[in-house]
Amino acid sequence: MESVPVNLLELGKSEVQNFLDSFDHVFSDCDGVIWSKGPLPGSSDFFNFMKKHGKTVNFVSNNSLRTRANYEAQFKASGIDNGFANLTIPSLAIAEYLKSVNFDKTVYCVTCEETIHVLEAHGFKCKQGPDVGPEFYGEFLKFLEDDEEIGAVVFDSDFKVNLPKLYKAITYLKRPDVLFLNGATDRVVPLKPGCLALGKTFFNWIVHELNIN
């Protein structure tokens, strides 16, 4: 059955109670939901209301660019306690997954610096780059050389992605035992109002397609 949007403000008291009784957990995005340029009015009141009615509240975001300190400051400014402790972001999820499979090799990161910091903080060795490639195409051959230390390739919010990084990722993933993990997979990124810029998922797709064909 297709779900139909409902305006809770138009429901009676018993209908609102039926709605509250229909779920136990709340998962909320952060950017544009709890805060934008600053805290959005009423967000903390909503989460306090949910907790008052026995719901667990967790937060999710595909934004690995923010530091922990930045996230904690945003939650604090929004009046939300223990927000980061209940937050899942790609970098943390990737680190937890690698721990769960007892990963003990090196990660090749096509990611933002903060994702690398998170992985290293969890005890993983990381390699990255280069951020700038050579001018002469013949020099790109060195990016097709395998590195047996690499056991996983991670993509997550790298706005400096380039051909050398893609060549390296594709080369490492030719070995079937190398993991391919993706964080943020945005098709477009809203850099400014009315302007949607190219997101990173297309680069993930290139690597994926070349390694299944």
C-alpha cells in the first residue's frame, strides 16, 4: 500500500497517539533538518518530545567533512545533548565495519582529510593521493602499479578526486580480496542556492563499472 503524507497538526488527539504508538525509534538527518547556517527553531523541542514518549533518538548524516568538534558545537548550539554520541556518519560506519571484519591491511583513501583522521584514530593505516597529476600522459603508468599492502579502497567526500586516484583505485580493486567501501554517494551537491554541482557518486560508479567488466 502506498504511503500518504499526513499533516499531524490536522489530526485529533487519539490519532496523534496512534501515530506515536506506531514506532519506537527516531532517526534524523542533521544538515538542513536540525541546523542550516544556524540551529533551526524547534528541533530540540521535537527530540525532547520524542524522548518523553519513550522513543530512542539517533542522528545520521552523509557529511564526513565536519570534525567531531564541529558536530558537537552544532548539537550544543541546537540544544541537543549527547548528539555526537548518537550520530552515525560514513567515516565512523566504515571504521566500525573494518573493525568488525578484523581488517589488518592498508586503506587507500579517496576521501576528505577528516575521514582519514577517523580511520587512523581507529588504528588503520591509510594511504592517499596524489592530489595533482602529471602533465604528460606517459607518466600515468606509475598509477597503474599495484600495491600489495592495500586491502581496501574507500571513497568518501573527496573534492580533489582526479585520474591518478581513479587509476590507483581501479588497479587495487582488480584483486578480488580488496574491499570497496563508499561513504557519501551524492549525485549532486548544493554549493549555493539554485546551483546543484556535480557530486562524487559518478566517480564511484566509474570505478565500480570498470571492475565488474
